[in-house]
Amino acid sequence: MTGRVVRIAIAPVKALGLVHPESVELGPNGVAGDRRFWLVDADGRLINGRRHGRLMQIRPTWDEAAGRLRLDFPDGQVVEGRVELGPEVAVELHHDAHASRAVLGPWQEALSAYARTPLRLLWSQTGAPDRTARGGSVSLVSRGSLERLQSELGAGEPVDGRRFRMLFEIDGVPAHAEDDWIGGRIGVGTAAIDVGGDVGRCMITTLDPDRGTRDLDTLGALARYRRDGRFEPLPFGVYGAVATPGTVRVGDPVVILRTADMHRSASAR
């Protein structure tokens, strides 16, 4: 089995629009700068697309090496500059303490005005994880799975993979082939990934990735044919951890290096 990477998606600011580089470097904790920033409300609660879908219309540009952040708002407003960090902030992410610092500068005011509610922009020391609470720093979904979902929905147009906000979108494998990789290891570009589990889905996947408004009943379709995954309800796509750092480019092959059965057999010897 050989697939290939057809899209890479990172979110420099969690809940804002996605960025699609042609290549990324996978380190032990995933892509440096992915979900580097995140947002909370005045009570310290996570802000995401489920609460403020319109934030997806803001396009971030983040230079990790230079420490510069740019936000392009849909009305043409641009807010950019070098990021300066304030004091540490005591806050939880997915019910766990998450090391973060306040971000100084103009971005917070602009984001609050756009959302019409006070927001705090935070710097994540390690990168704010998505819904992969079991520890994965990489996620992927196949075009075959997206095509199956389109069929289940009876949709006239392809289901845009961006609504699932996965790091890698791959092509060349059957629908939900990625489920069979759980417990095994795959090669993506020059990197290797240990696939840990499936990703349970929430309301965010019902939102148009450009407008942030609900337009597709993805959860209803998943409830009909994908109700229970190996680890999560309504599974769609998988997550994993970086076993071997490396470079991943659009067009790179995706190959099975070790299946779950091979891993269990080796462990038993």
C-alpha cells in the first residue's frame, strides 16, 4: 500500500484559519509553530470554532524563527508585528494545566473587536494540542474517507478535508484505510509516525472552513455509519506520535512500515 500527501494544514493560531505549506519539518512534538497560539475568553475558557466559527475567516501568518505574527481579517484589516510575551498565565486546556504566556501587542484587541467579546491571546509553550488528548502530535485523513462521507451525505460536491483540520490529507488508499494503521507505524516523507488512535469528531466539522457557518451534517452521517471507533465515538481520521523526525512535502509517499500485528508479534518474542 502506498499513498501520497496531497495537502498539509497547520493552525498557527488555534481556531483561526488554516495555513497550507508545501512542506513541514516533523520534530518530536510535531510541527514547530503549529497551534503556537490559542485563545481564551474572560473566564479562561478555550475559544474554538464551536463557539466562534467566524474566527476561521481570519488568516494567520506565523514565522516561528523570526517571531513575527500577521493576522489578515476578512474586511482587509491587517495586524502584524514581532511577538512579545508577557507573564505566565494559569489556565487549563482540555481540563489539564497548559503552560502559556500572555501575548503583548495589538492582536488581542483586534481579535476581541472582531469576535465582539473580550478574548485573550496566549502563547503555548509546547503548542496547544487539538482533540488528540492521548498525546498524538500528528493527524491525518484520507481522500478515500472524505469520498465515502460525501456518499453517505448524498452531497453533490466533495467534502472539503479542511473542515477536519488534520495535519496531513492523503490520497491513494481506500476509505478508512487509516483505521487499519492504528497500533502500527507508517512512513510519511522522511519521517515515521506511530499511529495511536482514531479522532472523535465534534460540531466544528459541520462548519464551512472558509465562512465558519454550519452547512453540512457531518455528525449525522458519521452517527449512521461510523458511530463507534476503536477509541472514540464518531471517528474520522487518526492521530499519531512522531517516531522518527523528518521532512514531509506535498506529493511525498505514505507507506506502512509496521502493522499492529507485527508490533504485537515482536513484543511477544
